[in-house]
Amino acid sequence: MARKAGMIHVVADNVRVFGQLASELLPDVEIVHFLDSGLPAMSAPPLRPEVVERLRTYASFARRSGADAVLLTCTAFGRLVDEVSGAVDCPVLSVLEIMVDEALRQRGRIGIIGSHPGTVAGMERLLREQAAREGNVIAIESRLCAGAFDAMRRGDLAAHDRVVLVTLRELVEKVDVVVAPQPSMEAALLQFEGDPKNVPVLTSPRLSVERLKQTLNSLC
């Protein structure tokens, strides 16, 4: 019987991005996608219980569809795994938390770039919390690509990409590595060139699908 994995998205294009990566990295795994494009507008703290409940419902649907693991590609709500995983009896992974792990493996000053304020704040908070638990002190420089998320939602990808690239060019001058947790920004970030410092820019889709593959393999 073919293995299955569930993916829960809040940006429509992430279905394509993660689907293509899954075809490349997980050719023997059937992916069950769930999309709720209304969730990014619910990032205010009072709405978090409703967001979590909806994500738990999608995770339950994925598991009932036969998924052996679930990947949350939404990054606007901070740490989610602990709250969502209680709804299912299979591993639940989160892009944001995967990127926190990856960022803490890096050396030097960490830059965070995002187009949604919830993602930027959540990533920085999780990084500091995890570093403190490990007894480490880290330096972080965060940048919000103001207006980029709204441009993407209205379909103006050119404006989105311009804002992202301008912000990135400024950020790489101040850091040793840039972490970009939002999958929706990867296409813009891949256009970046001309950095004389050659600061690495870590994007989340491939790293997250690779972690999903490791998780599925560990279940065999």
C-alpha cells in the first residue's frame, strides 16, 4: 500500500510548490492537500483558538484519509505542533519549527525575513525561546517586507517580489545568514543575486519536505 502524507496550506500557490517538491523527493508518497486561504487574516491572538481548531480538523481529515504524517506549511501563527498534534495519532510537523531548528544550526548573526508580521514575530520568539533552552545566546536581525503580503493576496506578484528583494538586499548587509520561513516567498528569494558577502538564504519548502521524508522513513 502506498504511503500518504497530509499537507495543510493557507496560501494557494503552496499546493503547487510543495506538490512539485513532493513529486521530486517523495515520488512513492501520495500527498493529500488541504487549503484554507482565510486563515492568514486570523492571526490576531484572540482568534488563535479558532485557528487551532480548524487546523486540528484538517489534520484529522488527513489522518482519516490514510496520512502517516502531516505537514503544516502555515507560518503566521507561531508554534502549532503541540496544539494540533493532539488531534491525530501520527507525527505533525511545522514549517516554522523546522526552520527554527535549521536557523539554530547556523553561525553568526541570524537574519529573519518575512512578509507576514505574525511569521516574523513568531520566528524570532521561537528562536529566542529555543536558544535559551539550549543555553545559547543568539543575535537576530528581523525584517518585515511591508506591503508584500497584501500585494501577493491581490495577485500583484511583481510588486511582492520587488519589496522582498529590496528588503533582502538591506538585510544581508547586517547578518551572516538569512532565514526565510514563509514558503510563499521562495520564488522571489530565488531571484536574489549580487550579494558580495555571499550570505546564505535558507528557504523553507525543500528543507521541510526533506524533514517530512525523514519522518516517514523513520516510521517504516
